[in-house]
Amino acid sequence: MYLGIDLGTSGVKALVIGEGQEPVAEASAPLSVSRPDAGWSEQDPGDWIAATERVLAALAGQGALAGVRGIGLSGQMHGATLLGADDRPLRPCILWNDTRAHSEAAAMDADPRFRAVSGNIVFPGFTAPKLAWVRAHEPETFDKVAMVLLPKDYVRLWLTGEHVAEMSDAAGTSWLDTGARAWDPGLLEATGLTVGQMPRLVEGSAVSGTLRDGLADRFGLPRGTPVAGGGGDNAATGVGMGAVVAGRGFVSLGTSGVLFAANDGYRPDPGTAVHTFCHALPGTWHQMGVILAATDALNWYAGLVGADAATLTAELGTLEAPGRTLFLPYLGGERTPLNDASIRGAFLGLGHATDRAAATRAVLEGVAFALRDCRDALAATGTAIEDLTATGGGARSDYWLSVIATALECTLILPRAGDFGAAFGAARLGLMAAEGVGAEIARPPPTARVIEPDRGLAEAFTEAHGRYRAAQSAISGLT
């Protein structure tokens, strides 16, 4: 059996899979986020360990850990976990959705070395600008930093005693030479750091260390269990979804939205605001278009009209051509392709005929058009997606999936019921590390059904997307 541990923002989830990769047992524990100031988002790394202890204890209580042969990790990306010489955190971790370092990010992005070497825009949520913020605003803390770890790698330190990161997560720091898959001394120096303050790098399917004997005995795990490098949350989900070869991808409709595409080569284009990161498997990369509000936009609207999201989407019936009402889902800024933290959303084209159903359709279409912008940005880099699996809470709505399939002009594949997300991908990586196997085991999950685009409405959706882009430009000029 193989164990995957996923450190999310809202909780830790652990999943045990068997020899045939079937789920055997799972457990989860919640986490909370501290917001001590506007735009700030922090967590205590000690809470991650406490939550991991709870899920391991729960699995041990189910008798699910005794036969584990490999462990894999996945987790939220970009967090700045700052350790002193004694490996204790110096302050709470600054999380991926913390925007306090927007000025530092802009200054770094103005330095052409960062885009040229990392292959990405320096977004405020990335790790490097957070260290620049600490250097400027908490210099006494900065001077004590002996090691910078990403969130899941702090859990690894607890599990193994090793300071190790892997390529997919490291690519989201702005310090990695993403093409060469190595820390870049010049980018680190520009932030006041050295390579010696960064963890050793391994591939996601490689062994990063072995489980400490004390933890093995405590939770009934075999001594010497290997711990894989693992992956950032989206890369691990790609492994779980079988999106590990060029042409395969997934669309995630969670709080945020992700259009993920696996690549067999490195093809950065930072100007598109596409994220170009190393994948969790050797010699592979992936790209993502990221929007900041997917189900978040629908849930916001549901709260506005006093209904739940499932009721709103169930009222819609069969797919219709987009109406005159448009919705721009920029409730807290946008990443791909706008890279604009200040832009805000809007309803446009409201009229007497705009009832609740029409506004609901506009919200679903607005998210779909934002994902179409991501598709177009990916295409500008030369990336095409042939197979697109749908995942996330929003994938429970057939109407929304039909909107997205038609807007993207792409068939969507719905997997059979089951968890094929980041914890599953982490468990697969644990299997690879333990057994010395490669990407051949990361096959796509079994298909339940497919959602085809409505070819008869393709022209109407293209026309509506054109109006959406025009509205986008108008709104950009107002912020």
C-alpha cells in the first residue's frame, strides 16, 4: 500500500491506495487561516504538523498503515516557511493568497532576469517577493533565516529530518531556473539569499528521505519507509488525473479555476501570464492558466440572491445561447492573462428581462470565458490540449460543464466517482519512489461519461466571448 498526504489551505488529507491503486482508507483534519491585516494570509506551521498527526492517527486506527511501502507529499504552493538554525519557524508562514508583497513583486518583475530564468511573471503570491517583504519590514527575522521551505516540505522535514524540495513546487518560488531544474544563485542573491539557505532538490518521483523511526513506531508504519519528492498541488493532481504527457490536461472548478496542460518540453511565455512550471516527473513540464474565482464567483452570487449554488444551476435546464447580460468574475483581481490585482468584477448588459436564471447563466458563462482566455493564452505558447478531464466542486453541474465545453470547443471527460486529486497523485508518487517505476502507472482515471460541446451554439459563444473581451478592456480602464 502507498500513502499520499496533501497539505491544503483548509485542511490536511491523507489517502492510502492499494497495489492496484484503489483507495483503501482516507482521513482529513481541518486547518484555519489567520488574516491579521488586509490582504494578509498566514498559517502556523505547527498546525500543519498537528493536523498531519491527526490524520495519521486516524489511519492507524483503521489499521491502514502497517503495509505502507511508500509515502508521497503534495501541498499548497508558494508559501514562505522561514526556519532558524534550530529548524524552528521564525514567524507564521505567509501563504499563496497573501498579497502584501505586491510592490516587491512588481520591483522583481521589472528585473528582466526573473522572467528570463524562472520562465514566469513574478506574481505577488509567489515566494520570492514575500522574502523581499520580510527583508524590508521584518529585518530582524530575515537576518535569522537559515532555511526557506515550502509548506509541504516542512511536513517532510518532520517526517524525515531532511531539508528537501522538488521541482514542481520550487518552480513557483521565482528562484528556480525552470528549464535547468536548479536553484539560480543570481535570483536568490537579488533577494538577499544564498543557495545554502534553500533545500536540496529532487524529482517528484524520487526518494527524498526515509521516515524517522520514532514516527514509524508511533503510527505503526514500517521503519525505513521511503518518502517521495511529491509535487505541488496542481502537479500532483495532474499525476492523479493522468495528465503527465503532452496533450493531456484538466480543468479544475474549485474556489479558483485552473486550466492545466502537461508538456514534454519547456516553453515559457511570461507575457501571457501563463504559469510554466516543472511537472512532478523527470524531464517534463506543465503550464497552467489560473483564474482566481470559479466556484467562488458562483457562491458569491448565490449569497447575493439568497439561494444555494446547486439550486441555481439546477433551475437552468438545457444549454442556451448566451444572452446580453455579461459577468466578469474578477472579484479579487485576476491572474491569467491579465496579471491585474486591482481589477474587479462587474455585471453588464442588465435589462428588464434579466431574471435570476439569466444572471446565473451569465455568471457560469463569465467563468467559462475566463477559462477560454486561459486556453487562448496557452495556445499562444504553442500548447494544445487534446484530452481535458473535469474536476472540482463545479464539475457537479452538467449545465456548467456544457457551457465550458462549448466555450472551450473541447470535449470534457468526467471520471468515475472517486478521489483522483492531489492526495491520490501524491500516493502515486510514493508508489513510484518505492518501486522504482515511472509515468506509465499514472494512467487517466476510468471515464464515467463525456460532455460534448454544442456545435450549434459555437458561433453564439464566440460572439459572446468577443463582447466579454470588450467589456474586460473597459473595466480595466476603470481600475
